[in-house]
Amino acid sequence: YFELSWTTAPYARGRGFGKEMMKQVVSLLPGLPLYAEVKHGNMASQKIAAFACGMAIDSEDDTLIHYRRP
């Protein structure tokens, strides 16, 4: 599987850059399994994982949500 990691500079947050960036990355990995860890409370990254990357929650622990795309 491929582990995805992303960050957006503070001044660029909320403008859709992270979403667009990850959509383009994911388009280069069609059909391959993807994985990401997102901190609880990081709603922007949770939305990117679910909607831009097409991943679903696989499991959670006290601090992280684990996303996978089968």
C-alpha cells in the first residue's frame, strides 16, 4: 500500500489547495491501496482523506483515525 501524508502552509489553508493536491496525487495511483493517519479534530484532513482521496475509516485509537482505500 501507499501511505499518504500532506500538509498545507498556514497562509494557504482553507483555499482548497490540499484537496486539489491530493486529488491529483491519488489520480496517479489508480486502483492501488492507500493509507493515511489523521489526528482527531483535524476536520480539513479528514475531509481530504474521505472525499478527495476516496478513503474510508478503517480504525481509530485515542489520537488518530486510520483511513484506507482498498
